[in-house]
Amino acid sequence: MDAELDNELRQDFLVEAGELLQRLDEQLVGLEAAPGDGELLNAVFRAFHTVKGGAGFLALEPMVLLCHHAEDLLNEARNGKLVLGAVQMDALLQALDLLNGMMVAVGAAAPLQTPPPALLAALLPQARPVAAAAPAPPVVAASSSIDDSEFEALLDSMYGNAAPGTVAPAPLPAAPAASATTIDDDEFEALLDALHGKPGQPAAPLPTPVAAAAPAVAAAPAAAPAHHAAPAENSVRVDTARLDLLVNHAGELVLLRNRLLSLAARHGSEALAAAANELDRITDELQGAVMGMRMQPVGRLFQRFPRIVRDLARQLGKDVELVLEGEGTDLDRSLVEALADPLIHLLRNALDHGVEMPDARERAGKPRKGRVCLSASQRGERIVIAVRDDGRGMDPEILRRKAVEKGVIDAVQASRLSDGECYELIFRPGFSTAAAVSDISGRGVGMDVVKTRVAELGGTLQVRSTLGQGSELELTVPLTLAVLRVLMVRVDTRLFALPMGNVAEVFELDAGQDCLLDGRLIARHRGRALPLLDLTGWAGAPAAAGRHVVVLHIGHRRLGCLVHEVLGREDVIVKPLGPLFDGVPGIAGATVTGDGRLALVMDLAGLAGDDDQPSTSLQSTG
């Protein structure tokens, strides 16, 4: 086989088989929960069979052998000879893990190792407890159809998919010798259609054998069906690097659009304004199309979690059901992988420290099986992903006490915290210690790392909890990282961009509306004390009268940013500033404004940092 063609076939196999194996993780866990689901059982069987077929074509014998053993076990379940239980599912999941490892080796052009004999033995159907033997299938009459098992055996015998060293599949039950016949390509196409019911086409009857007295030749049908035209391809695989390049060019066009709109407004030329508006319309459409190409259903991210929850629940001795919601919600491709680790950590915390042991749940009047829900939805220009459990919940009083004991806050500050602000303490570095794990149900272990990762994506984390009923951690991230809608503000001569997803409102700070509380500048606003962050001091700019306040939401917290002027909303492309600015809190990157000036894009979580103390009621200000 030509080397270039061989490499192309391998790449196609890696993509297609990889998608099948990725779905298998979720399908196998679902099958364990519903072993009687015949449709799901068939889907799992077909996935292993398809991977085996592709592996056989590429002569990947260890992969063929492993898939064939998995098929044998699944086929016994399909024939009603056994019910898949936890032991069998363990073996199938181990086989899936090994197949994923083999896929990595195929991608690296490395040799494949033969599957361990112990795993192959665990997949042998005869080693499993089986029900009473099913009656032998009846002999197929000349005019009857064949079932799925017989058809799979037919394909195996035709294409040589039997695993090395295994017994070839039994031949189909033979019809009487006198009715033996052959079928041509057209008739075989009709057979496939009849067996699998192609959409939009009636099920064609099987070719009728010739009568006993007829010569032993193929009988031509009265009207031979025409070859079915292959459906036109409506999709194409594109390398992600090319897609990212297209996104970058579209982003540069957005910046140019902003520049032309600014020039048109400044010069007052009707012709220039008309051209700029037309470019604005076309750019918006192009930007939307390009962004759509980057989107993937969040289900691509969610489908890996049922296996993780299943394995962890078994390790902990808990019975937990994972419910997935909103899997069709679209998410930027770059966020799919970036959110995997934070969500894994949140799910592990929900299982390990949220959901109680079955006996404890029963004593509390709850079902023995715990429930964890992972959901996704779109809220404006942000994606909301929530992890909810029906476990023990968090106790605000214990959180307050532990925060004071660990020196995170002092007793006076702790007394002013609302319940919601107490839950935010789990994200403070240093709060999660071994003692805290025991006394506060483990909440907060590593949560500061999760929060940091989410903040790097321009997202926020919010906690809700009801003692004895469960907890919810809500994660919000921008719909896309390629284009960011911001509120542009001015501090002296400097421009700053604040992500609109965090902006709640803007108001002008009147004289006497601000004061100091515990050494911190606050403003009286809507009946509460709003902590203020003076961007003039942060930017090293002189203070000025007539300052404006931009109210920001960062999780449960509210923070007011003092600026000199609010310029308006704008769509920007965020550019990194390079290693010189790595680790500088409060800066996410930079962008070019419509008039060609440079503006810093703010990282609001880093900007607030630990200086943002929770808000307090005005009664406490005296």
C-alpha cells in the first residue's frame, strides 16, 4: 500500500474510531444501568464491530483480537444468554481503556501490544454465568429473513474479520440443496436495504431461490434494482490550525471594521459612512459564521463524565446517579478541553464530600442512591455549567469558624458574612486543610485551583447550598474566547476594557456617597455597602472629580470600579501581552480600539484578588 495513502487511511480510522470509542464510554455506563436496553446494547455491539472492521483493514491484529472478544460477550447478551452485570462491565470498560491506549499507539506509529490474557479470559462468554440455553434458531426457510447475529456472521465470513486464533463463526443455517443460489451485486444491495431499512426506501424482499427443477443458475429479477447513488458529502474535516488561522483573520477584520466606523463618525462623510456600515454588516455575518465553526455541543465534553462518576462511586462504596442536561448547548471548541479538569474536580468533590453513604442517606430519609446533575445552558453571551448534588450541603457556621481558625479572616469580618459569602470562602488559598476536610465535608479541597483556572478563561464560580439538601456550584464562561464584548472605560489618558459579562450597572459617584469602613473605601449604593476599587490608583493616574463607578459581579461578590469616563460597549479581539506580563494580576491581555489606541483587557477576578472583602450592610457602617 502506498505510504501516503496508508497514512491517510490511518488518520481517517483514528478520527472515526476515536469518535466511536469516545461515545462508548457513556454508552457502556448507560448499559450497566439499563442492561435490558436492546437498542443501547446493539449500539455498543456495532461500535466494537465497526472498530474491529477498520482495525482489520489496517492489519492491527491486537485491536482486532480485543474487539472480537468484546463482541462475543456482547453477542451472548444480545441472544439473551446472559445479563451484563458489574463484573462484565468492568471487563468491557477495561477493554475500552486498552483500545484507547492502542489508538494513541496507532497515532504515534508505534507497535501494538497483545491484550493481556486475563482480560481476554474475562471477556469469554462461557466464563460468565448464563441463563438457561436458548433454543436453537430455526432453520431459515427459503423465503425468510436472517437475524442480526446471522448477518454479522455473514459479514465476518465475507470480509475475513474473524480474530486470529478463534473459531470461525458458524455458517448460516443451510437451505435445502435444491434451492441453493447465488446473488449478484444489485441483489446484495437490496438485501442490505432490507436488513437495515434505509430511510426513505421500502424494505426489499430477499431474493427468491430458484425452484428445484430449475437449472442451477441465478434467476434474474423481473426488474433489477438500480445501484443506489451514494449520498453527497455535506461535511469536510479541517485541521484545527487552519480554522484558528481563519478565526484570527476574522478577528483582525473586526478591528479594521471598528477603525473605519470611528473614521466615518469623525469625518462626517456620507459615502464613507455608508461603506463602513456595509462593511459592518458583512463583518458581523462573517464573524458569526466563523464563530459557528468553532462551536461544539457541550455533550462532547459531558460524555466522558459518566465513566468517571461510575468508577469513583464504586471506589467510595456509594450508589450515585449522574444526570446530564443541556448536552446540545454549543460551546467554543477551545473551552471544551479547558473546562474538562475543573469539571472533573467539581464532580469528584460532589461525590466524595457531598453525597452521603447509602446508610446515612437512608437514616436522613433520602433515597439510598444519590443524585448528581451536570447541566449546561446559555445565558446571554455566557455559558452556564452547573454541578448539583442532593447531598449533605454546607454549614455556614462551620465555614465561619474554620475561616477564623485558619486565619483567612478575623472574627469581626466573619460575623458580617452572609451565608452566600461564607460559601465563597472555599475558594480562598489556605482554607482547604486536612482538618477542614474532616469538619466541613471536604468542601474547598483544591477549589482555589479550580477558581484560578476558570478565571483564566474569563469565567466565574458561584456556590449555593442548603444544609441537609445539597449544593450547587455554577460555573460561567464566555460563549467564545475569540471575540470579547467589553465596556470601554477611561482612567486619565489610559483605556481599559471590562468584560461585559461581569458588568451589572454604571452610576456616577456623588460627593459624600463614599466613606471608609475598616480602612477600605466603600460607597452607599442600593441600601448596601459596595466595596470600591480605585482604578486611578491601580493605574498610577491622578484622581479626578466626577468619577464614575462600574458595578461588577464576580461570583457572589459585588465590586465597584472607579473610573473617569465610561466610553461604551465594543467587540474586541484579545491579544496576549507576552511573557513580560505573565503573573501580573488584573491583566488578561490587550486590544486595539477603533481609533487605533491600545487598551488593556482586565482580568476582573485577578483585579479583585484578596483585597475584595465581602460586602456588608449599611447598618454596620454606623
